[in-house]
Amino acid sequence: MLNEKRYALYYHGGQSVFKVLDAMSAATDTGKTTLIINAQKDASTDKWYYMTATSAAGLTAITFGSAITTGNWTELTANATEITPTASHIIARIVEVDSADKPIAFADVPLNIG
């Protein structure tokens, strides 16, 4: 009987998890890309921030329930914002944070640079 349980799934209800942020990057001008977020913020006090890196390993890790250091990120003030990433950067992490700067949603986006 116990052998059958080893294939069972375990779920502990009530655990908080990040929402998936629907985002993408579109090549624009030479050396530029536009970060596009296909969503609205959950609340009027929420903000979006992004950072870019040469690889996914170079992006700052985020933890549910722990505030980000906003000085290490750049704020996105619109659903579509043109940016000029560092030449060797190929990926962006976009986060939506609540009024306490705690991430509630994120996306890692490959950069399409013009």
C-alpha cells in the first residue's frame, strides 16, 4: 500500500507564489528594444521595474515576500517602454512590486535589439 503513495503529489494549500507577468521585447532602433507588458498592474500603487544582464544567472534573484532594492532596478512607467541596454546584455527581468516594493509577479524576457 505504501508503495503506491510514492507517486502521489503533495500540495500544501495557501502557499504564496509569483504570478506570471506577460511580457516581451521588440526590436526598435539600433541598439534599442521596447519592453512590452501585456497586463495592467494589480493595484494603482504597484510599480514595474526591470534590469538587464548578459545571462539569466546575472539577474538579481527575487523572493516572494521580500522587498527589492529599487536602486538596483530601473522603473518602467508605461506598458511599452523603449530602453537602450548595455551592448552585451541579452535578457531582462521585469517585476511588478506592491506598495512595499515586494515582488508579486515577474517575467524573464530575451532582448530583441534593433
